[in-house]
Amino acid sequence: MLKIVISDTSTLILFQKIEQLDLLEKLYGKVITTPEIADEYGEKLPDWIGIESVSDKKYQEFIETQVDIGEASAIALAKEYKDVFEP
């Protein structure tokens, strides 16, 4: 079972467009995202979506050489949670 769900901007935008953003809460409970993604989204996020900053900014900057800042922040944040998952 997933313990942490990290959302990117596209997911938030697409679920909002079909007026089903709350479906993410129903499926996963709490979702987290990054400040960069929250900025890209451009609207107030519901309380059940947590916002966490990436600790390793150098790693995020490295990933930004390949993908946009929002995706890079989500990937870098996910890497910081690698020890949370149990087999």
C-alpha cells in the first residue's frame, strides 16, 4: 500500500478541469506536493494537500537540466522519501 502520494502540476490541473480534485483525497487521503508545483498550479490548494520543500536543492537543480522545475521538485522530494516504503 502506498504511504505517500506526491502530485505534480498536471495531475492537479487535470483533476480540477473535470471537477474531481477531491477524488485524489478519496483515493489517497493526504497528498503532498512542492511549493514549485503549488506555484505552477496557481490556485489555492485544499487543506488535505500538504506542501513540502525539497531539502536537497542541488539534486533538484540537477534534475532541472532534464525536466521542468515542478517535475524536478516532485522527483527530488520523492527521492527523499525512499526509506519510507517497506517491501
